[in-house]
Amino acid sequence: MLATLHDTWAGLAAGINQGIERFPGGHDGLTTTISVVWSLYIAVLAVWILLQKRAPVSTLSWILSMALLPFLGYVVYYFFGPQRLKKQRLKRLRSQTLLYGETDFSKLRAAADHAPPVLRQLARLGTATSELPISTATRVDLLVDGAATFDAIFDAIRAARHHVHLEYYIFEPDHIGTALRDLLVAKAAEGVQVRLLVDAMGSKRLSARFLAPLVAAGGQIGLFHASRIGRRLRPVINFRTHRKIVVCDGHTGFTGGINITDEEDQRTRADAYHDVHLRIEGGAVRQLQMTFLEDWVYTTGERPRAMAEHSGQLLPDTPPGDHAVQILTSGPDSGLEGIHRMYVAAINGAMGRVWLTTPYFVPGEPGLMALTSAALRGLDVQLLVPRRSDSAIVSAAARSYFDELIAAGVKVWEYRAGMLHSKTMVIDDHCAFIGTANFDNRSFRLNFEVCAVVYGPALAEPLARQFTADLAQAKAVAPMRRLPFLRKLGDAAARLFSPVL
């Protein structure tokens, strides 16, 4: 047996050598040809990557990867490399939204003129980057954890008379998912227009059989970046809708970090995620509606004209409220990174405190610089992250930033009572963020995200109280902690993947 294998290998090697000898110039000629082909391959890929006009570090990293991974590197870049998507803007509805926003905000204009300049500038930045106007709300409610959130969402859906729109990254066919589906079936049977948009990858467990009752009742389903051959094959890998939006009759809306899954419902699971959500009533819901509608048209191809014909029901006239609210959006369809810019600008403009909660902390240079600079200015800067997230590599990468944060004066806390999934920030006493975006590159650059900014104490006060309550379940990261060498090495290695985590 061994002799047979030896003879086979020897024959194969001899055949390869004979092939090389027959090549013009022998070994030297083959080497030269491979070098030329290799150089052309690298040159073409380098030009392709350079024309993306990304950050120099990212560009060099991709070019180096291409050089070290011949041909395989091309495949990796094709599916995971940066690119921009184009989404149709519903211009007529946007114009109507802008007009409504101006009317709503006129009530608060006098107060806005006396607001700190940094807030006026922040609101202007949000409008410029997300192309959605600042508006008002008659009511804003902080909802803590899944039980309170699901109860509020179910109540709003039961009260809907014209339409219910939902967009989720994760919609599981479990206990809470089935209950919500059944409620949507009942509303659709009543004649309420139900549109459900889910991310095809995040909600991959949803089956046609599970959704069939909703479709039979007249509900519509959209799968964001469904996996299919063609122009959508490439985006499906990296670019997800991470948004969580519910809009009922155009005047009640929800957004925040909570998905439709038993993992976020304490009534079903004792180890459910700790998370928060926001309920909004009033004019600001139009911005959530606009975000959903453009995602819906992009995904399903439904004609924008059909949307405009029902603008009175989709964007109803509501009385101006007392709370200034701004809806921010970002995604790979825009290079402005609206949510990222707003986070950084708010931190840089803070005068007293910055309290940030995020399950995934993998900051880019702007975010890291903003946090450390705020602490060095003497502000109360605190960061709350889970002790262990549901991603080991993300947890490791986050730990690699702790030392420089602490050295600058940032107080870093690790939440220990389960998985912390909240995505919030409190700036001083008059500005609060709550939404779907983590403090990482994936959220800021790759995913489609949405975030609500509430100016004034309406959200800042309850979020600050919740942050303080969460610290009771957390432990401060020691400034001079000693870690095993292998763990330090693992954390440092995980940090190398920060741009794509």
C-alpha cells in the first residue's frame, strides 16, 4: 500500500516537473509569468479599493488582505467589502413631512431660541445628516424591558383603525412572536392594513408556514435583503436593517432596542435581556413612518405613488406637542453617518455629564477621542456595558479599550445581571438618545439604524434614573486590574477586527 502511494506521488511530481520544463523558459519563465499576473491582480484590486475612498487604515488593510489571500481575498472583499446602496426617497411625502415639522416646531421656536447654542447646532446637524426635520411629541414614555414594551405595543395595535406598520431585525416564531402574529392576523381581518418588514437574515427562522395566516388575512410581508441570486446577493451578507419600528395609524410609534423574541421577555425567560424602548405620540411619529415607508418601498418595490395617495392616513395632521424630538437614521445608503456624527457631536458639546449604555462597544477613533476628551475636560463620563455580551469576540474587543478610557478618567462599568442590550446616552440634563444603534462601526456604517433624540428633561430624567438603577447591578472596572497574558493577547487580537464588528 505504501509502495503504491509512493509510486503515485512520484509520478505526479514527475508530471508537474515535466509541465514546468515544457513551459517557455522553464522554472524561471513560470516564475516570471506568475509574478506578472500577481502584480496585475494586486494592481487592479488596489485601484478598485482606492476608488471606494474609505479611511486610509481600512483601505490599506483591505489591500494587504488581497495580497495575502490570492483570489480568496477577492471573494471576501466582494461580499464583505464596503459599498454604497441607493434607496429611493419618497420626495412628495418627505416634503409633506418637512411642512408638518415646521408647523409642529413653531410652538417650541421661542424656547429653542433660548436653548443652549450647542443644542440648536445639534438639531441642525441631525436634520442635515438624516434629512428629517426636528418635530414635537405630545407624549414620550420610557419602557423598561420586554414585558412593559410588548404590552404597550400590543395595546397600540389593538387600538389601530387604519394601519399597523412593523419593521424588525429579529422576529422569532416563539411565544411572543406567535402572539404578535395572531394579533396582526386579527387586525388584518378587521380591515386594518398590516405591513410587516423583517430582516431576512435576522429573522431567518420565520417560515412561510408561520406567516401564512397573516398573508391569508390580507397582511403584507417584506423580507429585507432576501437571499437570492442577482443584484441583492452581495448586500445580503453585510447590510442589514437593524431597525425596530412600530407605527400605528401614523400617530403612535415605538423604537428602541427590543426585538420580537422571548429572549427579551422576562415573563417567559428568567435570563431575558435587559433592554429599553420608547413610545412616542404626536408629530415625531411621522419621521418613524417615513423611515419605514422608504424601507418598505425599497424592499417590496411597491409604487411610491400608492403611498402618496394615502398620505392623509399615513402622515395625519396632529397637534404640536411640548417635547422636541428628532428621529435620526443612518445606513450604507448614505456616507454621512448621521447617528455616528450626532453621538460624537453631543459628547463633544456636553457640559456636565455623558452617560453611555451599549451592549457592543467597539468605537472608532472619533468616538473614542470624544469620550476621552470629555473625561479629560473634567466631565462625568460613564460607560456601561455587559460583562459578557452574546458575542465573545465583541466582548474581547471592548475590553481592549478599557485601559485608555479609564486612564483618561472615564468610569467603566460591567453589568452583571444578565445580558445588557440597551442603547442609550444621556447628555447633561437636556438631551437623551435611545435607539437601535450600538456604539460600534457596524451600527454606524453598515447597518440601517434608527435613533430618537429627545431634547429637554422628558427622556433625560427617566433615562438617568434607569442608568443609576442599572449601576446597582454592575461592577466598576478597576484601573490597575491584572489580566492573564493570554486574555490580554486575545483582547488585543480581537481589537484588530474592530472595523467589521
